[in-house]
Amino acid sequence: FSLLQQFAVKVLPVSDAQAIAAMRLIFERLKLVIEPSSATVLAAVLRHRGHFAGKRVGLILSGGNVDLDRLPWQR
């Protein structure tokens, strides 16, 4: 926490529902299965659009820890 403060890191919170929605959006549009924790980056961009307006943004996505039988929207 002290390092975050020292370097003035801005934390952009998202809800679990927003992360799952981002995960599903990536699946539907890109046909990629990513893990929910990875989807938080897209969820943050979508929720905090003003923070990213006018900037070039790159997102790192990963999907190694996904159980295809338990995707969050298949409940």
C-alpha cells in the first residue's frame, strides 16, 4: 500500500458483475475465453471511460485458469 501511495497509483475499482460482463463481452466479440481476474482490465476501461479518453490503451488478457464447465454466465 505504501508503494501505491508513494508512486501515486490510481486504483480503478470494478464490481464482480462488471468483470463478468467484460469477460462475456470478450468471449462474444473476440471468441476468447479469459479468466475473470483478467477481465477486470476491460471492465475498468468501460466503467472509467473518462480516465482513458483520448489515450491509446493496451490490455493484457490471460485465460489459463478457466473451467469451461463453470463459466459465470452459464448458471
